[in-house]
Amino acid sequence: MAMKLPGISRILRRFAIAATLALAPALATAGERIESSVFVDGLKRSYIAYFPDNLASRDDWPVMFVLHPGLADGEYMEKTTKFHTLEDANKFIIIYPDGIRRTWNAGECCGQAMKRNVNDIGFVEALMDDFRSKTGNRIRSKAYVTGFSNGAIMAYHIACKRPDLVEAIAPFGSAYKFLDCADGHVPVLHIHGEKDASAPVLGGSSAIKAFNQRQQMAAADTVSLVAGRSACSATANRSEMVATLKTSCPIIDCNGHEITLCVVQDLGHIWPGAEAGDNFLGRKFGPGRTDISGSQAIFDYFKEHL
């Protein structure tokens, strides 16, 4: 007796379904840590991300980008800042991206990324699209961005050129000139070490010979530019003690959002809360302080702007 074979149309239909499933983006698993990548302008761009435990419980997850300093990478920021370990970390999707050749093209700085005119704002847009796919379109349209040094300049650069992409930023350890910015209001928490040898809080040349080609803007001048861009006074309305930084910080109340500058005493170009010896370039960047937490201060600021 001849074996009856399934019709060719049924075979093709099964093949088409299998192919579609294989090509569909995999949804993220709740509480998952992933290492993945996207392509932007032909470049493979990598990142580490943490998803909340209860991913399916809401449709508007905030996304937080943590941008590394020059000569570092996303894994360095993951290990140094530890945002994903904080209480209430499950309120955010947290992303530690990698720059090109360990640098970000932040317009006025830095390294190979700037020399090659790498589209790092496009990378942020691509990651937002990627996470819409991975979460079944369960993320907000605007992200929260923090960064250290070159990553701080990059956070400012995104807020300058594409304020429609960011809900709030929290740069640490570098200023920005705010030239030719698009219109838009972005809340800012700027944290700076009073003894920062790489990016002096008062501006001027870096004390680190390899980095002294770039003239730093004073942190207070950058904050004033942010306020002026939003048509607000550059003079602080009040000061508030930020307990996690053990620092009193002047605050500008500006069109319904806050622009805050925290200059931390006895802190160098070291992430607040990290040991000076833990810095990947050593102690020449100034003293560290382990009695404070920049990560907690930034996380609390972002939660206030949810």
C-alpha cells in the first residue's frame, strides 16, 4: 500500500510558520541578564541589560542607560555602579552599552568614536527599538541616561541634540558646552568630584597629561547653560542635602523640573562609592569615597521623575 504524503501546500505552510518563528525577535525573560548586540550603520554594537522580574505586569517600563567612561566598557560600569543590585531596581530596565573602541562620540569628545563620527545617538535609538521588540512594546518612549566622564558628556549630548529621547539625565565627572541644541526641557542631576584631576570642576585643563588637550568647561557653567536653554534663571532657588552623597546641592526649579548640581568634597574622578584603587586607571584620578553612593543618588533622582 502506497504511503500517503502530505500535500505540498501543507509542507510549504509549515515551513513558512517555522521560518517566521525563527526570525521573530525573542521576548525577554523576566529577571533576566542578557548580553546582546544591534547593528547601527553597519557596526555591531554590544550591550548588557537587566530586565525586571515582573516584566509582564505593566506596559510602560522606564529604560535606564548607564554609559561608561572613555577606555572602559559596559561591563566596567555594571561592576562599578551596580545599579541592577539596588533596591527597587526592578522598576527599570537597566542597560550597560559599549562604545566603539571604548569611547563615545559626544560631539566635542572623545577618542576613536568622535574621530570616526560614530552615530552613538543612533545607537541609543536602535537600542530603544530593540527593547520594544524584546518586551513586546512595553517600554516608554523616553529613557533615563547616566554616564561617567566621556559617558557623562554623551548623556549631555543626547539631551542637547535629541531631548525627545530622554526623560532625565544624571552625568558624573564631566561638563558639556551645549552648542546648537534642539529645543526641549530635560531634568539634570550633575555630580562632580571637588578634587577631580581629569575634569576639573572649575574648568580648565586636565591634570592628566594624556587628557589635557581638551579644555574643560566648569560644571556650574554647564548647569547654567541647561537652565538658560529652558528659559530659567541660572541662580539656584534652594539647596537640599542629598544624604546618599553627604552633600548639600543647589537646585534650580525650572519649568516644573529640577536642575541640580552636587559637588562632592574629597572626591576625584572616581565613581562615588567606588574605591580609588578600583578605578581602571589607578589613583592618579584623585581620591575615592566609599561612604557615599552616586548610584543610589542617581537612582533616587530618576525615581522622582518617573
